[in-house]
Amino acid sequence: MIQMNFGKQFKKILTLFIIIPLSSGYAFDPFEDSGLPADRATKYIEGLGFKVGEKNILKDGTILLWEVGTATIKQKPEDPNFINSRRIAYDEALLKAKSNLVNRLGVELSGSIVSDCKEGNFPSPEIIENPNLETAKSILGKGKLLLLSKIDNALEENGLQPTLIKESQLAEEEKIAKLQEAADYAERLLSRSEYQRDVKTIANRLVSGVQTVMVFEDFTPGETNGTISVAAAISEKTLQLAASLSQNNPDLAPIGDPFNTGLSIKQTIQEIGKGLLTKQGVQMYKDENGNPLLLSFAHSQAITNSTDAKLRAVEKAETNATQYIVQFMGEMVSASKAIFESQTLDELTNSEEHIDYQEAFESKKGVTFDTGGLPIEGITKVIDWAQPHPLTNQEIIGVVQAWSPSSSLILQEIDEAKNSSSNDNSNSSTTVIIEDEYSSESKSSSNIDF
């Protein structure tokens, strides 16, 4: 088993409390960062130039959505299961972020429909003529089209069909007024509970391609339990990558940009460095050729110091890393099948059960995903590592896996990394040396992609 060495030891920080009279005006600043993980996650996202809970427009005109999820680490640091409890807390925090994204996607979907009504531009049925076009855009388009057909029927009963209004002989001012009336009526419809249910069903099925960009942990001295927060993001590019992953089809992946390149896998992991101790989940990067790359980070715990226990922990960490990749794919398989096979919205909303992320978070239940019987090809272990947690000295076993639309292209680099580890006599893939002190945030490489 390869050990990663730290050049510095974790140092406990003592907090000094200074009493300042209230009259000074500096006793409490409501806008000051509290230092809690959720606030740090939000500050991190804002530092990148984005907003949480808002529609962020990227340079290529596509949408990027950010959400933060937080969960409690149930076990105290002195508990033997503390390391596994951290992993469970991460899973719950990601579920919370996904449930927030469902709400956000629902808002975006509703807003898009109202906007279409106002502009008189309903999507064409041609978007669903090719059922084999399993792209994120076609899935969103078909789901939206089914919902629009229901709304269109209600608009027709009131003489407010946007397409007919736009094509009518009315004066331009009258068209604008009528289209606004149609948009207002559609907005009222979408606020009803039955339509909200429909919107949520479609939004739930679109929570694929969620990447965990940063993980923040807090173990404030004197507090009963620690907390974990994740900064999670979803974009058109990550949805496309999820579709490519679910179908084993590189053609569905976002196109790489050779003029906007990133780092090699080895360089990316070395840049993350000490952040490996807290980094969990899947993140999208650009490789040295500008192509999209997924790295999955997972932890496990060795119950004893025996070699067998460590090997079993590595296997568990590998399983966790693979599961995170499957979770990144999300419901893409079942979503595309249900949406493309449904001819009406009722067929879609009454189809097989799908994951309700809000319910899953509230019940603290794990979620599983249907891969449609398709094997996920091209997932490769890059490294495994072992390192004591600096707070508890319990051993963390970590694994990093890689996947890309053209996974065969990354095998050569991984093989070279294996061969470059001249001191490696174990089954591990390569060695990463962490020379910095422990950090309570996961740290991301500079070549992160959205």
C-alpha cells in the first residue's frame, strides 16, 4: 500500500473570544462570513464570478447552475466509524444540493415556458422525430414539449394559443398584448399544484451531470458534530457528458477545444495535493488536449492495520468511486427512455418510479440508478492512497478513478504513471506526495471545466 507523506503536521487552532461592547458598532456584522461550510461554499462560488440559486450564463451562451448542500457528520471524531460517517455526510450533502437543483431546474423550466408563450415560439415537434438522439437538449426538449402540449390545450380553450396569435393578422401592438396575456395565463397555470408536480417530475429526471466542485468540512472545537458542505454545479456540458456516459457514445459528449487546454491527469491530481483528504465525488476537468475528463474521488476506512483490511478498504473505495460516476450519470438512462416513449404528459408522470432527491435527502436513504443494462466502459483507477486523518489519526483509504468519452486515450498516460513509480511494489497505480498541511476544503485543480 502506498503511503502519501505530509511535510507538515495538522495544527489545532485555538479560538480567542474578545468581548466588545455593543455600543462600539463592531460586535456583530450580519454580512461577515460566518466561516461555516455552507458560507464558505457560497463564497467560493462567488469568488469564481457566479451566483448560487441563479441562472449563470457562460461565454458560449449556455446555462450554469450552482447549489450548495450541507449535512451533519453523525459520528464524533473519536468514534471508530468517524471516517465512514464523513463519507455518508458527503452523500447526504450532495443529495441536498441535488434537491435544490431540482427546484432550480423547475424554476428555469417554468420561466422558459412563460417566455415561449410571450414570444410565441413554442418548440417544434421535430425535436422528437429521432428517438435515438439521446442528448441532454433533446431530453429537455421532449419533456418540455409534453408539458407545453398540456398548457397549449388550456390556452386554446381561452383563445390564447401563442403560435396562432403570432401568425394572426392582428396589429403588432395587439399581438404583443395577446402574447403577454397568454404568458400571464401560462404562469398562473404553472403555479397550480398539478402543474408543479409535472414540472418537478421533469426536473427530477434532468438532475444528471451534477459535479462536485468543492467540499468543505468544519470541526470547530467544542461543537458536538462536524458538518460537510458541497458546492455542486450542473451545465449543458455536464448534461451532455452524462448522456455520453450513459450511452457509451463519445459522439454525445461536448466537443473538446484544443485551443483551451488543461492539465494531464497526473498534473491535475498533484495540483489538488492536500485536498485529496477531503475531496469526494465527481468533477469535470479539461485534459491536456482540451477534451472533457471526469475524475471520481472516493474514501473508505481500514478497520485494522492489517494488509487484508487495507485491501478491502481499497476495494470499497473503488466501489464508491464507481458509484459516484454512476450518480453523475444520474437518471439519464431511465429519463430518456421514459420521456421518449411517452406520447402525453400523463404517460410520463405516471411512468416508472424516478428518484425524488428531496425525499431521498429527508429520509437519508441512499439512491441507486438504472444503467439500463449497459456496462459502463472505460472507468480506470488512477491511484489509491492511505493517510491518517490529522484530527483523529484514523486511516483514510482513497481512490481516484478516471473516465473520458474517449477513455482509451487516457490509458497510455495512466500506464506511464504506473511505470514512473519506481518505488511502487504494490498493486497501486501511482504515487502522489502531499507536502502541504491538512486543509478543511477539498481544493480544485485550475483546469476545472463547466
